Amino acid sequence: MNGLSLGIPGVVGVRPGTHFCALYSGPDERDRLLFSFLEEGLRHGDKCLCLIDDVEPERVRDRALRPAGPERSPRSAQLDVERASDTYLRSGAFSIDDMMSFLLERMDAAVGDDFGLLRAAGEMSWVLPGPPGWEELFRYESAVNQAVVQMPAILICLYDLQKFGADMLVEVLHTHPRVLLDRTVIDNPHYVDPTEYAPPAELTSGSPYPLVKAGAGRDEVTDRWASLTDAELRIASGVAQGLTNREIAEELYLSPHTVDAHLKHVYLKLDIHTRVELTVLALQHHGATG
């Protein structure tokens, strides 16, 4: 099968067997991504699946299938919309085995109904209350990368940058090989192969782990980001794109020593220690990175 469109202008050449994370800020941006994705699948004749809690399933169906008309009935069979929490927690707790079985069941059903491709989008806010078993989420996200390669499927996990904590978004980046942001698909330089991925100790020890973006500290983080100079912002943008310090230096016509010094100042100002933490903050403030 040739490269496919996601229905998003400029995003073409997507291959079946791909697992994305889509990072967005707020419901308007989510809807632009989600409905473009679903409508392209319907147009292409694919089986489409949407798992979402933040919008009533029937409202999603009505918007994706509009306008009403004789073509709506056959297209209606292409689209399934379900509550994300009912699916991810269908046994009352999150289970990797349950979700893998669910995906395989839907894949088999799509093939049995003569659909050549399954397009599935899962909105991930169901995890924010910390339901039983949620600690296994990123083991699952990592394992999906091995499973989906064998599937005629495109899977997109939807994460709201306004809701999720930086620690959670670090794991999102570790477990998705490709990132969709601002109508651009990025090969994720921070992706960790499933054979090497291990979740942080806080996820396996039962100790507290920040799920949501910290409300009390949000203004402080924003103030710290606003304190970065233009040069520091350009370097942060380069890090978020996966460039090495030497590559950033060449792009900005600086010496590697200057880039190293700027990066140390950025870490101090933001109270962070790693490139992936800087990438998460750059994504959360992507309008400010230029």
C-alpha cells in the first residue's frame, strides 16, 4: 500500500503499521486533528475507530458523518465511536492484555468486513484520574509499536499539552516513534525501542507520580520559559528537533562551546537536567520557540 494521507494538510506518505502521538493544546486543536483524521479515513473507505471521553460519542459521529444524505448510511458502518474509559478500563482496570486483545479483535473485524485499513484514534485523558492499573500505560504504549508493525492500521494517541504533566509527556515521547504537532509529522529523536524501554521507577514502585500538568507551578514554569533569551529559545527549538549541539551550532552559526554554555544556562533557568525534559517544555510552549 502506498503512503497514505492523515487528512491533515502537508502530512502525506504515512505508512500502515504506524503508531503516532498527536500533541495539541485544548479542544479546538484536538478537533482539527481528530476530525481531519476521521474524515480522511471515511473518504478513503477505511474502518475508523475513535475512543474519546471529552466529547459525547454521538456528537463525534454526527460531525464526522455530516452532511446527512443517502451516502451517510454506508459510511456510518465505517465509523465506531466509544468512550475511551469504557474501552481502556473495560475490566474495571487498565490491562495490557485486555487492550492488546481489543486491538486485535477490532483489526480482525475490520479485515473480516473487507476494510483494507483500520484508522484508530484514542484520546488519553481517561488516565488522568489515576484509575487502577494505569501504571502499565507506557509499557502498553511501547508494546504497541511491535504489534502495529504487522497490522494494516494507523494508530494515533491524543495527548493534550495543557493537561498532562511534564513527567508524563517524557514517557509519551519515549514510547511513540513519530509525533504529530502543528500539522507536521516529526520522527521522534527521543523514542526508545521497545526492547530497551523501561518505565521510570516511580511507575513501578507505587510512589506518587505526577499525572497532570501542575496547576500551582504552571505560572512559575511559564515565567521561567519567558526568561529565556532569543538565542536560548533557538537552541531549545533545535534540541526539540533532535539536533545535536554541533548541528545546532552549525545551523545558528555559533561555536559548539557557545551552544554548550547556552544550554547549561537553559537547564539552570528551567530547573531541568535532560534534553527530553527540555523537549517537553519546548512542545508545551511551542508557540514561543519560533
